[in-house]
Amino acid sequence: MSSLAPTVATDGLDPLRAADISARIDRLPAVATVWRLVALLSIGGFFELYDLFQTAYISPGLIRDGIFATGSQGVFGFSDQAAFASATFLGLFLGASLLSPIADRFGRRAIFTFALIWYTVATVLMGVQTSALGVIGMRFLVGIGLGIELVTIDAYLSELVPKHMRSSAFAFAFFVQFLSVPAVALMSWWLVPQDPFGIAGWRWVVLASAVFALFIWWLRSRLPESPRWLAQHGRFAEAERIMDGIEARCAKDHGKPLDTPQPEALGVQGSGRFADIWQPPYRRRALMLIVFHVFQAIGFFGFGNWLPALLSGQGVSVTHSLMYAFIITLAYPLGPLLFVKFANRFENKWQIVGSALGAMTFGTLFAWQSTALGLIICGVMITFCNAWLSFSYHSYQSELFPTNIRARAVGFCYSFSRLSTVFSSLLIGFFLDRFGTPGVLTFIVSSMLIVMFTIGRFGPRTRNLALENIAHR
């Protein structure tokens, strides 16, 4: 083990051994073994986003079946589609803000599996409901599970990969995860207008989640617990055993001995508390992320979840709007895929600013399109920029806090995007009704302008730095 600068232990834990674990992770080469771990986590994320993006695509089928009503005829006195979207994000808010800390307490692997089971079961139950209230209620429970999972995956992935490939790992992860968006769009385009075997098409789209449940234990058996999390909890024997196995496989892939680890001074924090988020330097970062998340959610989900409705608002028929929406969603996986090789060359904060600028520009152009080609091109570019924004900020936010409060802090800040979407879904429905697609896009563009300023002005640099160094800067 390499010599270390003086460190301070907390709660009886050993900072020397914890620093060595972190250094061993950061010296790993970008070989097949590491990418395999990224891919396994990404498959779990695929299931999650498949469920999340159902919001936009199954609503027309629910309306066609007479389960959802529009306008004031809805079960809560407003559009059931808006209530459905709001229930999703209210659940996400509660899951991310209140329950994500369990990943800091019980471990990334256990909670990753628990959340996957939760939202899969809740989604299947939603698929057999016959009333708007039942569908919306089950969707709320789905949202809670998704909220836990989103935060856990971010923390898990950032801790498993070395510092020199964090951004690229998130880009690849979101390429895999975003394949779920055209998948759910294609299934909806094909199934929602039909009733295969006498069962409503939207139910087939939802119940497909049951198939995903078969992968849960397969995924669990192939994913190790985060060695960084184990080290922070004093479970060094487990952390070292996992690292021995990963290093042996990486050395075999690499074809030569691994570089010598270079441990740096590291404090071991032990159990984290909510109050820790409000200590310097984390308070400034938390406030920055809260503002960012309130407004990025308006831009990202305002377009993604309302895409078919926005296309319809531009005079496109329901059938064609679903077809165009499917074509546009192909940009979701394409964006991260194109950045896999380049993401590590640029600061995440500037990637967030650049992607928000792109979404703002093409959002403005989308509002003025009247042809199918123009709508599709602008829609593809907005989606491309949103996908770029998404993997950049998921990587960025997981870098800004230490391991002992990573899931708690990220979950708390991230939950504001979900709370924002609860209300912005209602506002977008109002703007669409009163001002049409241009009114909605003006709202989205203004939000992206705030995103650019907030991150560009207040975001710290993180490129190529060890997680522990970023946390204590």
C-alpha cells in the first residue's frame, strides 16, 4: 500500500484503507470488465426509464378507452393526463427526497434491487386498473420506486468507475437507458391504437414491465457492492475482496499489470446526516442544484412528456403524432452514444450549459415549424440536447458530495426536479390550452436560460478529479 498524507479518522474507521480502496478504483483502465459493470447498471436503468416515459405514450390509449377524461371532467377536476403526470412526479419527489437516504445506509446494491422490484410490481398492478383513480394511484407508487432507483444508480455508477472515465461511463449508461424511450414509443405507436386479443393496447405496453422482472436477480448476482461505500462503513475486508476480483479481471483484459495506485489524503466520514448537506462547501452546491433541477425539469420533461400533445397542437393527427414522436425519440440514445468517446474531454458544467443552449435554440425553432420535416428535425435536435443535458448532469451531481451523503444529498436536490414537474405539468397543460405549442415552448426556453446561468456561474470544476478531492474542495 502506498504511503499517505496525514488523515483524520471518524467513527473509528480507517482513512488509510479507505483512501487505498478509492485509489485502486481510480487506477483501473477502461477495459471490458469496467464497461461490463456500467452496462449491467444501465440495464437496470433501461427498465426504469421504460416505466418513466410511459407517461407520454399511453395517455392517448387511456383517453380512447374512456378511462381518462380531459379538462374539468377529470377525476380531480382537471385533465386526467395532467393528474397522471403529476402523480408520477409527486411519487418521484417523495422517493428521491425521503427514501433515497436508505441507499447510504443499506448499500447501493441492495437498494438498487429493492427499488427495481418495487416499481416493476407497482407498474404491473397499474396495468390491470379499470378506473382513472386506480391508474393514477398506482402510478404514484411507481413514481416512489423510480425516485429511489434514479438516485441509487447515479451514486452506484459514480463510485464504481475510475475518475478518468466517469463522464464517458455516464454517457454510455444513458445510451443504454435511453434505448427504452424509442422502445416504449414504438410499442405505443404499434399497440395503443389496437386491442390485441381483446386487451387494450396501452395495457400491453404497461404489462411488458413484468417481463423485465425476470432480469432482476440475474442483474443482482453480477453486480458487486460499491467498494467505496463498503470502505466508508468500515467493511474493508469485503471492499478489498471485491477490488481483488475486479483488478484481476481488469489486468487480464488489459494484458499487463495495472498502474500503482496513488492514494491521496482522505477523511472517512462514517454515517451521514441531513445536516451535513448544509455545511461548507456542500451548502452552496446543494442550493445551486436545487435551482438547476427546478428549471431543467421543465425543459426536459416539458418537451419529452408532452411531445405527442405538442405535435398535435401543431396540427398533426394523433396517429401521425405518435409516429413522429417515435422518430424523434431515436435521438435519446443517439446523443449519449455520440459522446461516449468525447465526454471526458470537457467539464461537465460546460456540457450542461452547452446542451441547455442547444435545447433553447431548437425549442424556439420548433414553435415556428409547420411542416413534418421541420417538426421532426427540430424535435430530434431538442431531444439530442436533452439527452446530452441528462447524462451530463447525472454525472455532475453525483460528483459534488462525499460518499457518506451522496445518495441523500443527490436525492434531496434531485427531488426538486420532480416537485417542479408536478406543478409544471399543470402549467404546461394550461399554456397548451391557452397559448398553444408556442406558449409551452416559450416557458421551456425561459427555463433553460436559467439553467445555463445557474451552472455556468456557480458550478465547480470536476473533470479528472477523484471523487474524494471534489467533495473536499
